Amino acid sequence: MKQSSSKHVLRFSRAAEKTLRQLQGKDKSLVVEALRILEDDPMNPRFAVKLRGDWGGYFRIRKGNWRIVYRTEKDTVNVMYIRRRKEDTYRV
């Protein structure tokens, strides 16, 4: 099977960018690994989960205790939030 060599462009909301800058150590490694997956294939069924309700149209990827909420547009992945999994992770 031939894989496409084109990568998706990642764009970050201010909140996601701020969280990414603050991460260190193992947490940063986990999130960066998840972002690389999004660059390669944001719709990979092994990782992408379609969200419902208020988050309709968004997807999430999980790596360890971290959740990345994003939306896709053609070759762009808009990363809205990078959050540690807890009760208010999906609160708007």
C-alpha cells in the first residue's frame, strides 16, 4: 500500500498553543507524538474519535491522560484544545 507523503498543516488556537508551550518532560513527549499522528492522518480510525453534542464536527485524539480536540479542513488540522483528561475536559 502506497502512503501519501503529504502532511497536514497544524494550526493551534491560543489556548492550545499556550498549553503546548507549558508542557515538559513525558507530558510534552506524549502530546508531540499525538500531534505527529494528526500531521500524518487526522482521520486515522485507530486514534480519531468523533465528538458529539456541543462538540459536533470536532474530533479528539487520546495519548496517555492527554486529549487533543481538533477539527479538519482539507489539508489543515485546527487544534482547539490540548487538555489533561479530567471532568471538565470537554466543557466549552
